[in-house]
Amino acid sequence: MARVVIVRHGTVLARRPLDCINAKAAGYPRIAAGSGVASLMLVAVVVLMVWKP
């Protein structure tokens, strides 16, 4: 198991550089995809509000 160092405000840094490569296990791609979908929906709402107020 990897040792971690907690820096401040819950930020966690790995001591070994290879520990940072396993981002898929942490669920980051799912969070990024959800953020992208939310951004596109927000853009669509703004376009519709400008087009037909």
C-alpha cells in the first residue's frame, strides 16, 4: 500500500510518482464526463434564452 502525505485542506499527494497514474480507480473520468455534460447543458440553456427569451 502506498504512503500518502496530506498537505493542506484535504489535498493528498503520493510519495511515489507511479501512484498518480492510477486515476481511473479514483473515478476522475466519470466526474469529468459529468462536468462536461453539465457545461454543455448550461450552454444550451443560455443559447435558448438568448434565441427566444
